[in-house]
Amino acid sequence: MLDLFSEEAPWQEPLAEGAVILRRRARDRADALLAAIHDISAQNPFEHRITPGGHRMSVAMTNCGDFGWSTDSRGYQYTEQDGNSGHHWPPMPALFRELAQQTAGEAGFSGYNPDACLINRYEPGAKLTLHQDKDEKDLRQPIVSVSLGLPAVFQFGGFERGDATQRVLLEHGDIVVWGGPSRLRYHGILPLKAGIHPQAGAFRYNLTFRRAF
Ligand code: SIN
Ligand code: FE2
């Protein structure tokens, strides 16, 4: 698909109290972000984790930062090491940290200092069912989520799984920040449609920054 809008300045779209989409906010540095994802995944490859219920996740994951999120038969947890390789997660690149700090501030959450970055890779058909991010210690800290590559439909719901959801298309360079009264809202990603993105190929990538501890 031709990128006709790359000149467009970023703009904000409120989602709910404490939640906002910063459209195209990461576009000017997308190539550097994708190169860093490539380097991190060369050290700690993307894996399809198995949930405590025994399901293989369709989204492939890796992490960088002091802590990484993963799941296995024992549950969901943040760890300092990759349970598969036994290695520490690669450090969080300054480029990642600065983007998360700046954009959290723009969304009204100053002083954000993430210690974990989950990197999700979606292939066609991959999805993330509605869930809450609630494995973090300090729920006053927001989530910063950066979308790269193929577009996907993000669902943003309420505080019960069955609540109505908003559906918004997240495109290359879009950032969603949610915290405060929206911190525990259910959210998810509908199955990815196949396509080829000029910078990211057949995938969608998502960086999810958290303050885990
Ligand atoms: C997540 O909830 O961890 C990821 C959401 C996304 O891929 O946009
Ligand atoms: Fe999440």
C-alpha cells in the first residue's frame, strides 16, 4: 500500500478518560524502531507461548528491558530472564524508553519510567482476545502501546469482559496510551488481515511498555 500520508503531523484522538490515541506519533522513527526489534529478536527470538490453559498463542512474543512478560503452564509472570534461553532480556533501547516517556507525558502521565517492553508480532490470523493488563505492581502507571507494520483492529472495552467495546483501526506509527481510570479496561486485537507493509513486510508489531515493579 502506498504511504500517502507520511507528511501528516501527528494528532490526538481521545478514547476514554485517561486513554488517547496519538495518531502517527511514531512514524518519523519507525525504521529505527523496526531495526531495534530485529536486533532484539536476533538475541531473544519471537516465541509462541503456551497459556496456562494449554493454548499456543497466535501472537509471537519477545521482550526487552529489566523485566519481560511471558506465560507458561504456571501462569503469567514478569521475569528477568527468558524462561526458554535462561538469558537476561536485552536492554531497553534509549529510543524505546524516550518514546514511551515522551508520549506518556503527552497523554497526561508525567514521570513515566517503564521497566518492561513486551514486543508482539502478529502474522495473518493472529489475534489477542480481550484481556486486562493487570500483572503489574503499580496500576497508577499507564500502558504505552506502539503499533508498527500492518494495520489491525483494536478493541477497547470496559471493566467486564462482556462490556461493549470500541473498535479502532491502529496503523503504522499509532500509539495508544491508557492509564488512570482506564488502566484496567479490557482490550484486544481482532485477527490480523494479510498484507504486505513496505517497512514491516507481512507482520504487525506492537511494543507494549509497562512499569512492572
Ligand atoms: C497488548 O494488549 O499487549 C497488545 C495490544 C496490541 O497489540 O495493540
Ligand atoms: Fe494488553
